[in-house]
Amino acid sequence: MNRFFLTGLTTLTFVTLMPSVSQAEPITYNPNAVGETSVRQITPSNLITRAQRGGFEAQGISGGMSLTSDYVLGQIDAEDIIRAGIAANLLPKETIDNSSYLSAVASQLQIRLRQH
């Protein structure tokens, strides 16, 4: 009998102390909200990974070893990949003018594609 009383009391304590889900504020998403943009920004490393995996073929950038050879031959550079990211709606348009982001993408290209 004491076991049932203790279990009931413990359950009642947890129920009253835990915040109610119904009291939680709902999270809404409005892509058309004023001042907000639906464009997200990925890291330079993830941008290069996407390019290597062929994620920008629709933008004219080959993936895999073709990307590596195009880079080594000077047919593609960091700006080209950033432009592809912008066209794929992964980067805001002003990213092309961000010298630190451009430098980071160029570094990632140098590190990741010159290793082959």
C-alpha cells in the first residue's frame, strides 16, 4: 500500500513540476517575413564538399576528379564556386563581395583539391 502511495506521490510531483507542452510557445516559419531571407549561408568547407560531390552540376561545375582537374588547369576558381552557391540559393548574393569568405573558399580549394 505504501508503495502505491509513494509511486502516486512521485508521479504527481513530476507532473506538476514539469512544464506543460501546451504552454510552450509555438515556433512559426514565415519565409516572406519582412527583413528576413530564405537564403542560408553554408561554410566554405561545406561549399567545397558540395562541389566535390557534384552538387553544382546544374550550375555548370563538375564534381569529383573533373572538379579537381578544372581547378588545377585554372578553369575554375573560388569565385566560380561561390557564384554556383549563390545560384543554388545556398549563399546570399553579397557573399561574392565578402573577401574573407572568398579567401576561405580559396584556401579550402587549395587544401582539398591540390592534394590529389
